[in-house]
Amino acid sequence: MNIDKFRVQYEDYCDKYANLSMRRDEGILEITLGTDGGPLQWGRQAHAELEEAFLNIGRDRQNQLVIMTGTGDEFSGPVADAEANRAAHKQTADEWMELGWESNRLLSNLLAIDVPMISAVNGPAARHAELPVMCDIVLAAENASFQDSAHYSGGLVPGDGVHVVFPMIMGLNRGRYFLLTGQVLGARQAMDYGLVNEVLPQEELLPRAWELAREIMRQPEMNRRYTRLLLTEQLRRQLQELLPYGLALEGLAITR
């Protein structure tokens, strides 16, 4: 029986999305986030695309390792304006049901990618900075920074996973301060807080990611996949328990 017809193939999704591009070499998939030729600008379309893209990447068994980076000198934006952000996110309960469903799967689909992931944060990550931080190895350019501008400081309850990821990785008190104040962490401070593993000059960032990728690829496939599952299990359990609760509270604060 040919089971390949039941599996997602690279050609099915590699050119499907407007907000990310892909290339694959010997099983290493590099995804580059970007909007209209420039850095990724988060919006409704980008949100929907990444949720589905992570699902497809995880279902493609030919992907053996994933590198995630951004376009130009910025990883993700824009920095949110609180009043405009709050007004833009006012939704009916039915609208939030759809976005909340997608928000839940954005992170669960990323964690369902059962091969090692490396993020190469090429500049400021002002929105959804939890995505690169959730990778197994986090590299940052010297000009990179990390901020949650879209939630509390942007007028929203920080309930769509950042309330789990950042306190878990940087510590409870640091995480709460980070989320309540919209703190901007530079690359070096982010490394001190445990969010980043290496800080590199911009021109060395992607070559280092590929160097690490090829080193990891020396291990047998079963080792790579099972190690990824093992090292993300604690995060997966915390998100499974607390993400729906956080989304419910975030939704209560913005529905009209």
C-alpha cells in the first residue's frame, strides 16, 4: 500500500503563503517570515497562515530539522499602539471563537513539529516573540530584541500563550514584569534571562544556524525526533493546561 498519498508533501505548501517563504536542503527546512518583501507584519492573514504552515511542516515527514528566521533587520512587528490595537481587536463572541481556535493551534501546531527547531532572530521581535523562543535553540543577532507589545501594553490580556512561555523560560517574576510593562529585552539581556543561547553579528547568524543544523543532523532520525518530543513535553503540558484558560480571559476582555 502506498501511504505517501495520505501525507503532506513539500510541494503542497512551500509556495502557498504570502507571509513566509521556504527552502529545503537535505531535510533541513528554512522558513523565512516576511510581508511584502520586508519584515513580518502581524495581522489576521499572517496569523492564519502560520497556524496552517506549522501544521503542514509538522505533517511532512521529509522535514528533518527546521530553521526559522525573519526578513531584513527585523524579525516581527509592528510595535502595537494600545488604543488602536484594542479597537482593532474588539470582536463579537463568534469572531473571537474563530480567532481563539486559531490562536490555540498556532502554538500547538508549532510544538507538534517533532524535529529539532532553531530560530535565528535577525532583529527586533515585537510581536509573537514567543514563537522563536519556543524553538530548541535560539540564536540572536546583536541588534535583536524581544518584546510583547501586542498584549498588556497593547491593551489586551496576555492570554494566548505568552503567559506560559515567558514566565516558564525567564522565571515567574521576570516574566510577569516583562508582560505587564512591555519591557524590551536586548539580545544580551535576553541571553542573561535564558531566552537566547548565542548572540552573533548579523552576517554570522544564518551560517551558524545551518552549522548547528548539520551537526544535529548527524544523529539518527529517531534520536532527533524523540529528543524534540522529550525536551518540549513540559512546555506542551503547560500550554495544554493553561492556554485555553488564558484565551478565555483574553476573549472576555475584548468581546463586545
